[in-house]
Amino acid sequence: MRASEPEMPRPEGGGDRYLDGLLARVARGDQAAFEAVYDGLAGPVYGLILRVVRDPAQSEEVSQEVLLEIWRTAPRFDPAKGSAATWAMTIAHRRAVDRVRSAAAAAAREQRTAEVPVPHDAVADVVEASLEAERVRRCLDGLTESQRESITLAYYGGFSYRQVGERLGIALSTIKTRIRDGLIRMRDCLGVS
Amino acid sequence: MAPLRSSQHTLTGVYALDALDTDAEVARFERHLARCQGCTGQVRGFRVTATRLGMAVSRPPPPALRAAVMDEVPRTRQLPALDDRPGHRRAAPRPTWLPRLAAAGAAIGLAAAITLGVVLVNTQNQLSQARHQLSVTKTELAAINAVRTASDATLVTKATSIGGTVTVVSSASRDQIVVTTRGLPALRAGKVYQLWLIGSNGNRIRSEGLLVLHNGRTGPVLISGVLSGDIFGVTLEPAGGTVQPTVKPFVAIPA
């Protein structure tokens, strides 16, 4: 993948416009198009949810909900507001966060907070050492340690910024700016326009 | 409305990572976002950036997931597009959906509070004003009114087991319902009212979000994608809501 390429990484042979076009067909009830969308997005959706939720069985359940939500709400997808991949991954992340913050998950979560990964590992232990993962990792390396910790705890850990602040012993107002400044640096490093 | 506060500007990153603490915080930031172009652009870029972080941890899903999803697809009704022009309507009205009640739309009236616990809207005038003040989109307001005035609108008001009433206006042709409440008990700290759509066979339960109480009233809340036979219910849940209801609904109404 070249540095100049805009926005989204793509699942094999895909690309933004490709998925956007497929989603327009899904919006008209095209099930074959949805299978192609599944092939492009199921891996990223499942991987992200697994990262946040951590329990494979629950992650599979949430992934199923998200993929069906993509089918169900495809007619509401507006390509003018962003790519299909960003839309889908935004849904996936929200659902994953909903799951870990729900009351039922609270107890289990308390138990696992002790074993939340050192944030840096969040990307490092990815099974598939894809080019994209490499690039993201390089860009994460370019952040200050507290920017990196704040972003990975919030995004991969599913913690609220208040929880991130508590874990890192940093004031809320500082967490806000760390996350924002870190994301600006990540965005520029990844060449997001 | 609220002045632009720098503390809201700096929340763009937190918001884009879904890391705000409460629904109220999200609602407040989204009101700010609606008026802050710079923030909107930044949030958009951050979402793309976050997507890259998500893509980087892609994993092959369990093989069973594909079959599970594809099995559900033919049974899962898609939402109508928001700019639902007549020619694009997906399904014909289902006459057996609910018994018709006369003069449904009128009863709910314009006295209902328009949403998000911020402003009570009592007149058509304020309604249009609210369009600018609140993060309810114009399309959503239009949809709410379209349901209330639909020719096949039906209305059911039911007393709940914990006090107060819940009113559901349904339009089968639009697959939508509008929900308002009156006199629900004030919430204890750490509790929320959560809305649900429950499939006719009980095996499909979908959260439709949380209710915000304002002066003992809520709504109207628009719920889309309602299927034939769905039951609408409300439960009392821990703050933040839950994925599935943890208790029996204190009110249930055929949607």
C-alpha cells in the first residue's frame, strides 16, 4: 500500500468505492452484494470486536448483530458522509463498546481490567502481520507514550475517557487533549485527508 | 442555545473513539457538533483514523459466523431509506397489523415534548424553532409528524405497572412507531428507562435506546424498522442501558 493512497485500507482487491458501490446494491435488497460486503468486512469487524470484547463467543454474537445491522441499515448509508468501511467499523466499535459497558458485562469487566494489555501490545500481537497493521503500529510508535496509552485504552479497550483517566492517573481535561492530539498525529501519519 | 465552549471542542477525539461516559454527554456533544463545522471535519477524519486502527486488528471470523448471518438476512427486514419517496416504498401496508383506531394522530397532539430532554415544544412555531436548536434532524422531525398524520396511524395509550402512561402511534405502511410518555416516575440515580422492540416469537429483541425524562414527560421518540407482530416495551435498567433487558417490561404494547 502506498503512502499516498487515500483513506481506507482495503480487504483484498477491494477499496472504498468498491465497497460503497456494493453497499448501494445491498440497500436495494441485493443479497449477493451483501455476501461480497461480508467477505470484505467480516474480518475487520470481527477482529475489532474481539479486540474490545475479548471473549470469542460474545464477540461472535456481537459481530453477527453488527453484520445484520449493516444489512438492515444499508438503505440509510450516506456515501457523502464517509466510506462504507468507516461506517461499518463505526457501528462495530459502538456495539463492542456497548457490550463491554453493559451492566451484565460489568462484573466480568472488573475481573479482566487487571489483564488489560499493555496498550502497545494491542497492535503488536495481531496474528496477521499485515502491511496495514505494520503501518498503524509504526504510526502508534510515533505518538508520545501517554497519547498512545490513552488512544489504545479508549479504542481497543473500550474504556470511557473517565476510566482512561483513572487508570492512567491523569486529569480528565488532559485526557481529552491527549486523545485529540494523538489522533491528529495518527491521522497525519496515516495520510488520512 | 448553549455557548460554544472550548471544553466541547476538545472532545472531538473522545467522541470519535466512542469514549464519552454517558448518553447525556454524547447528546450534549452532538448538539455542539451540529453547529461546529470545524469539529465535524475533525471528527470525520478521526473516524477514518479509528477505522484504520480497527482494520489493523482484523482477524478471520469463525466460519460459522457466515452461515449464521446469511441465514438471518432473508428474515431481516431492511429499513426504508430516509428520503423515502412513494415510488421507493418497500412494502405494502399490512392490513392485519393492528386494529385501526380513529383520529389517532390528533390525540397525541403537538403538546408532546420534542425530544432529548431539552426543550418542550407546544406549538407548531416552536416546533420549527426546535429544528434548529436540537440535534434532531429535520428528516427525523418530519418522519415523526408523518407517522402521526399517516392515514393508517393507530394510537394506543396504556398505563404502566409503575405509574404514568405510554402512548404508541403506529403506522404500518411506514414500519414506524412514535412513542411518548407521561408521568413516568422520576429515575433514581444510576437507573434509566430503556426501550425495546420484541419480535413476535420473542427470540429477537432489539434495544431502541434510552428515554430522557424532562418534567415528567418524554419524547416523541421515533422507532423505525418495526416488523409485523413486534411488541414495544420499556424496562428500568442500570445507567448506560443493557444489551438485553434484565427485567420484565413495565409496559408492553403491540407496536
